[in-house]
Amino acid sequence: MKRFFSAVLLITLVAMPVLTLAQKPGRPGVLQLQSPQNPRLGFVIHGGAGVITRGSLTPEEEAEYRKKLEEAVLAGYAALKAGKTGLDAIEIAIRILEDSPLFNAGKGAVFTADGKNELDAAIMDGKSLNAGAVAGLHHIKNPITLARAVMEKSPHVMMIGEGAEKFAKEQNMDFVPESYFFTQRRWDSLQKIIKQEKENEKNKKSSSFEGVPGSLRELPSNKFGTVGAVALDKDGNLAAGTSTGGMTYKKYGRVGDVPVIGAGTYADNSTCAVSATGWGEFFIRLGVARDISALMEYRALPIQQAVDLVIQQKLQKAGGDGGVIAIDKFGNIGISFNSEGMYRAYIDKDGKAVVEIYKD
């Protein structure tokens, strides 16, 4: 009799839909039924994390950021509602952010120590675990589109520099002159760092920590305007994408976490999709995006707990800063950052766009 009762109970539990929390990240949520057979569409974007406190932006600047974030998140979500894939939605939203001078990706990319703009991007399909990444680009208007082409139209995962741009020509990508990426505020940020580094050298003062100029930490505008998106589409497939101009004053072909699959970008239908922003060296060392997925896979952590454990504890302890956006296979989202703020937007359970900037 006991065995019969246990078997019935087991069958009942297996047949039940999973009970999950659909909530605003970091705040109590409303309990609702979701299941793999009926996931809700989900879409989240970010525009970078950093020293973004109330008062650091003028009302006009804040309104401009909010408007562009809302435009991008609504465009991506509209694509999902129209039946397009998560990959389509991500490419659409990230292209909008790449075309804006507000963010450190595409048009608004920061400058290297040599006064150049170098662009990186990655995209990943949670269904197939296929991924595409590009790094060290100088002439590609929308790196996220080239990253997708690498994934879908080549046998490779990552292409860099001249080789990536040669492939881009074969794929008829949009090329632009290097001058297209020039923005005055990014150039001014570079000049401030160069000036500070010369003063440090003159005073024989150490200017680096972990290989990164100390002056980089002192300028809020340099921390770190990467853009990204994660999506759950109508077929229950997850996808993630990220695009960046890297770090101001970076040297010697430096590549950050964005195009490193498992560090700044990751998606797996069995767990979640993740896009990161922050001090890339730490995200690479910790394998941040894959670690979040692994915590969900091997420890069955809910998505918000997984992102908080990695960002608020592991990354914090290692000395890195930044944040992530993530979405699980049921449409629940997780957002976590240990910086003062992070540009972010998502579609809530009622299908409304929510745009946030500050920590509180």
C-alpha cells in the first residue's frame, strides 16, 4: 500500500507544472504557475553598469537614456510577439543600442590608448548551444549582426580583426569609416586618462592595478557601457547577445569578456541566458555567465539567487565590478550588479516595459 501511494504521489508531482516566482528582480514577486509547456515570452536588455548615481545625470540626459532603452526593449519584445526568434529579438534590440552614441557599443564606442575604436560582440542560441563571436573590429557598423553571421554561416565560434572583417565583406555587412565611431565625450574621456597617466609617470606614482590604469577607476564615464539582451521566445528557446567597445585606454589588442562564451555571454535552454557588463578581466577569470548557468543546473538555484551569488559574492570577493541580466526557461528574470547603477530595461509579467538606472 505504501509503495502504491508513493508511486501515485510521484506521478502527481511529476505531472504538476512548475511553481515559479515571476517577479521584479530583487523584490518580492507574485506566485504564478508557469511550465515548460507554457512559458511566457521574456525580454531583458542592459546598457552597461558603472558609477551611475542619482544626480550624476542631468534630467535631460536621464530622459534620453530612458527613451532609448525603452525603444530597444519594446522593439525586441514586439519581434517576439510577432513570432520571431529570440535571436532575432536580440539582434534588433542590440542594433538600436549600437546605433546610439549613448552606449559603449557601435557608434558610442570608447577609444583605445592608440586613439582607435575596437568593437567586440557575441550571440548564443540556447537550443543548439551554437555561438558566434567577433573581436577587434574597426569598420563594422553593427558587430552583433556579424557575430550572428559567424554563428550561422561559418563553422567557427570566434573571428577577430582583419579576418573577421574579411568574412564580413563576404557576408555583405555594413561597413563604415573609422570616423563614424567618433564621439566627443568618449574622446575627452581618453584625453583625461592620458593626462592623468602622464602625471602619474612624472611623479613616479604607480598607475596600474591588475594591469589596468588606476585612472580608469576614477572616471565614471569609463565604467563600462557594454550593451546586451536576453530573450525567451514562443518556442521556449533562450538566447543571449552582448556588444561592446571595450575599456577606455585599453592597450595591445586587449579583448574583454563579451566575445568569450561563458564569460560575458551564455545561453542554454536547460537553464538560462545571460549577458554581462563590467570589468571584463574578472568576468573571464570567473567564467561568470557559465557559472550562473551551472548553479542552476547543478544546485537547482532559482535565477535571482544564482545571479546574486555570482555577482554579489564571487565577483565582489575577487575585486571585480559590474552586473548581469538573465532569464530562465520559464521566463523568470534575474538582474544583479555590484556597481552604483546599471542601465536596464525589461518586459514585466503584464507585458509592460520597465526601465531602471539606479540601484535604489
